Amino acid sequence: MKKYIFTTAAIAMIAGTVTFTSCKKEDTTAPVITVTGGNNQTHTLNAAWVNPTATATDDEDGDISASITVSGTVNPNLAGDYTLTYTVSDAAGNTATTDVTVTVANAAANFSGNYNVSDTVAGPLYFAYSQIVTPSTTTNGRIGFNKFADYQNNTAIYATISGTVVSLPSQTTGPIGTNSHVHNFVGTGVTVSATDFNISYTDTDQTVSATATGIMWLRHQ
């Protein structure tokens, strides 16, 4: 009789265990990844780059940040948009991913576009023309001109912008212009708005040893 009672109790305990196990909720919830700085970030061209840190939390496993992996790369020396993918899985195999878009940008990118140019040279000479300004994709602060000083084929001249200061380093280029002469340009200027600026410059025609000074105002169209 005692043996029977013990056997019955054991069966009841096993049944209870089985019932308890079968009622346990399955873990189907993916972790949550949070990237420092958000999922859309801007980075200055040529500045040192380090991937943003991130944390991952799971409703069952807690902090699993150490398990995060990152795929994709950012080239800080080439302007453009880059994608980094952050991935993490919990102990149950639930996987979470999040993408971060990193825009590497020239700090002078706001000066990009078409300009109306007013260019006064050597006092009485005045030229009005259109010009395209293009930010460099490899050098921060640098902008290029497609027709500097209104010379035909003068497409290689550039300037740098730092804060409100515009610098035109000494540059020799040619043959340019209708006479196909070699010229040297150098000068300085200032920004007058978020998109407009001026440059006072010296133009030396090295082919005929003649020098003229000018000032150009560039107003965004």
C-alpha cells in the first residue's frame, strides 16, 4: 500500500514538472541596439574617424553590448555617404540589426553651386560672368572654380575657406585665355554670408610679364 502511494505521488510530481516546463514562455524578442550619436551622423572630411559606440539590451539576457559586431567602413578622406551595420544576437538566437548612415562632408560644402561674379580689374575694367564653385571631395575647406577671373579654360584654380577667411594660394596655370598665356594667381578674401564671398587677387601674366590686381564678388544664384 505504501509503495502504491509513493508511486502515485511520484507520477504526480513528474506530471507537475512537465506541465510547468511546457508553460514556460518562449523567448522570441530581439535585442535593442542604441548607437551613440544616432543613426544619421555627419563627419568632417579629413578628420580622424572612429566607429560610434553602441549598446544592446535584451529582455532575457540584459546587457549584451559586448556581443555587437559592426560591418561596413567609413573613408574619412573621401566625401560621401557610408553605411555601418550593427548586429547582435541573444542567447535564444534572436538577432537585431540597425544601420547608421555616416555623411563625410567638406566643411565648405555650403559654397557649392552656380555664382554670379562681379570682377573689377586694375580699376576701370569690369567683368560680369557666371561661375561654378565645386567643393573638393578629398581636401576639407577647399573649393574649385570652373572659370577663375573669366579666363577661358582656367579650370584648375582653387581656394580654401576656414571660418570667414578665404585664401587663394599662389598658383600658376596655363595656357589660358584667348591669348593662351601662363598666369599666376594669389589672393585673400572673406565670406559675407553662408554662401557668398569675395577675393582680392593679383594676376601675373607670366608670358608677357604683366601684373594686374582685381577683386571679385561671388553671389550665389
